[in-house]
Amino acid sequence: MGKLFGTDGIRGVVGVNLTVQTAFLTGQAVASVLAEEKGRRPIIALGKDTRISSDLLESALIAGICSVGGNVMPFGTLPTPAIAYLTVERGADAGIVISASHNPFEHNGIKVFNEKGYKLPDETEEKIEARILGKEPVECKTGADIGIRLHGMRQTKLTYINHLASTIENDLAGLRVLVDCANGAASATAPELFGRFKCHAKFIHHKPDGVNINDKCGSTHLSSLGRLVREGRYDIGVAFDGDADRCLLVDETGAEIDGDKIMAVCGLDRKRRGVLHGNTIVATVMSNLGLHEFCRKNGIDIVCTPVGDRHVLEKMLEGGFSVGGEQSGHMIFTDYATTGDGQLSALQFLQILARSGVRASELVSQCEKYPQVLENVTVSHEAGVKEKIMASDELLAAVAKEEAMLGTSGRVLVRPSGTEALIRVMVEAKTSEIAAQSAQRICEVVRSI
């Protein structure tokens, strides 16, 4: 990847390493590259999450796009997958989302989809990046050639909600559901979406103020949701992240249902109904050994990719598979979407729960979870630091030593975050104590490098 685009677009702290100038230049670069590729004035869909900086970056992006002759469809505050869907549905040439997903409010990001709703290929990102960095000229338009902002776009969120509601046949009657919107983009859609069904749904963390997005809530902070589900005797809790492309659940006891368990339940249901394409689930190297064992017992093939929904989707498209995702809650159902969609994932699971007649804890119990410890080690933001650490002989030796100690009863995975200044250390073992001790030894080595 280049210097600006990471695994999930451009990310940074607004006013520090993600500036208004960067957003303006990105708008110019995306629109000018599209104009050359299409041979005409491009139309770009644009959406954002609820961060206080999203309006600022939105204005800069619009100015950049229009300055080189592009037209903009501003959809306002909507989930990331909504922009991917509406880009295709409205016939735009690309879609841009302003969001930093599950990161704290001071962070933000810019991610771009192509006209088919998929993330841009590396080659196109490289062209865009070259223009942002001034390596290729960008021509500003004048007079009637300047782009415009198309109006009346915000009402199209109903089109997206209608699409989501159409993906299930069950009316969800009888279910008591508590939904955590993370004070993010799901706040704009989830109440109306769940209101289409006969379940009893209530919502928490659905009043964004610009700085409370992901603040002790949502899919990265499940404790309050779990507690309220237990106290309120709900059947299940649903948690989204800031841009609602991720979904995690809690069962009636407040226990977490992660992406592996969601994939297991949805994959087995599809297999039984004869609609699990390729009889395969696509996961990542972070998926728990328990998912592998579940698939083996139920005659389902599992394919693993590097971490990142981009890699998962590529493998799904390559093999024609229909269910894939990450333990962290990015689930992709290619029958209905071109990217991860938290609300879509929730509906797929809820309809299975409603049909099953059993509690959520029982539904997911077939997919056991081996003890797993994940530690994040903060490192410098400076370019090349993560790469230096990952390539160090000290780290390679430490990992090899731990793997030898664990043998076939565990595994170690160390990887750099694609969006943050972190090295992630994951260890699975027979017991949580063994996994924690092993992870701590590796973390100490990472900190010493």
C-alpha cells in the first residue's frame, strides 16, 4: 500500500495527520482519476458518520470534487454499507465514506468504493495517492465545468432500509432485542429498520453528539449492553460500531457472541437449507480454533485469509462463496451486500434465532471457543516503525519459542494494525492462563524493540 491508504482507506487524527487540506486534495484526486477513466463528469456518492469532524471533512471533500468538475450526491449520516449500496443503486461512479469505524471520536477517515460498491483496487488507490501527494497534476475547472452538489439525496436512506428489511422473511415476532447504536451511524437507521418487524426492540447509545461515538459503547465495549440485557430479560443484545459495518451480539446471559459464532450459526443454517455456496465459510487467521472444529464436525469447509474484510471479500468473490467475515464482527453476505454490514448481519442471525425456538446461548453453544488472549501494544506513529518491529529477529525468535511451547494445542499470531499505531498479539491455548502468559512474554519483546 502507499503512504496514505491503509487497509481501510485513509485514517488519522483530524487536525494532526488528517487535515482539511488532505480531504480537499483527496476529493480532487478521486474525481479527476474517475473523470479520466470514465471520459466524462463523474458523480460521487458521499456519506459520513456522527463524529464532530465529519462535517468539516465532508465540506472539504465536496469542494475538492467540485473544483475538478465532479458532481456530488451527499447522503448525510448513514452507515458505511449504506453508501456502498446506494452508490450502486443510484448509479454513481464511486462512493466516499467519512468514518474511522470503531476508533475514538478524534480520529476520522476517508474510504472509497467503486461503482460496484467494492473497495478500490490497489492500482486505482495508487493513482489517487499520487495526485494527493502532488506527484501528478490536477486541473481545476472554471465556469460551467465546475461540479455541483446534487440535492434531495438524504431521503434515499429509506431505499437502504427497505433493502435490509427485504433480506429476511421472518417477522421476528416474540423476540426482545436491545440494540446499541454506538452513538454512531446506526442511530440514523436502526430504530426505523427494527421498527419494521414485530420484535420488541429498544435502543441505547443512539443519541450522538459528535464526541460520544464509540465512547464506552458499541461493539468494542459490550459490558453495558450485556448488563442491560440481563437486567431487562432481553433475548439478545445487538451492538454496532461507529459506522455500522460491524456487529457483535450478546446472549440472554450477557455473554459475547463474536463473529466466529455468528458465522457458524449462519453458515450451518444455510447449509441445512442448501444455500451455503461452495459449502464454505471464509474466515481470517484470527478466527478461533473452535470455528475450525465446528466446521469439521458439521461438514463445512473453511478457508482463511489474512486479517481484513478486503481479503475476506476477495476470497469470497474468487470462490463464489456467500458467507464470510472476521471474529471482530465484520460479516459479509454476498447474496445481499458488497461489503460488511452490521445491521444486515444482525437480521440474518435474528431470523435464525426466531425460527429456532431456543435461547441464543443454546443456539451458539455448538461452536466452542478456545481460550484466546489478544493484546494491543502501542507503538510510534512514525512511518516504518510497525514494519521494523515485525521484521525484527527478536520478535521472530520469541514467536517461534512460544509456538514450540504450545505445540498443537495452541497458536500465536502477531500482526500490525492496518489503521492504528498498534502491534496486535493473539495467543490461543488450552487455558486462559497459559495464553495470557505467552502473550505477555511476546508483548514485552515488542516493547523492547
